[in-house]
Amino acid sequence: MTTHVSAVADGTTRVFTWEEGARIKVRNLGSEIVIEANAAGLKTLASHLLTLAQDGTPDGAHLHLEENNGLEEGSVGLVLERCDDE
């Protein structure tokens, strides 16, 4: 089963999809952040990033991933955000 979540930013709807069996864990090692994922989890993250990169997605659009909300137990939070400012 694949999970779809729709998000609306500035009137633009984006659908974020989780692959079946996706496992993603984010660890903070102090000087490094480690994103550990199985193949389905890596595909899920890639899909999320491509969704945020779509034309028409507004600057500042973002997705929060947290423990038990897209990430494995024991993970630190992760925010994927589009920022077109240079």
C-alpha cells in the first residue's frame, strides 16, 4: 500500500507519496546528520524532493517529517523546504 498526503501552499496542491514499506531514520551525531533508509525510504525521500521542486511550488513550501510521522522511532525531526532565495 502506498500512502499519499496532499498539502496546499499558496493555493497549489502537492501530493507527497510514501512507498510501501518505507523506513527512514534521521540521526544527529553532533557534527553530522545521518539519513538512514531502506530502498523504499530512499525512493520516498526522492519523491518528496521532486514534489517540492515542481514548477509552481512556492518558495517556503515545506514538509515536516518527525518520529512516527514519516520517520522511524528515535529519529530527530527533518524539514524539507524549498528556498529559491540566493
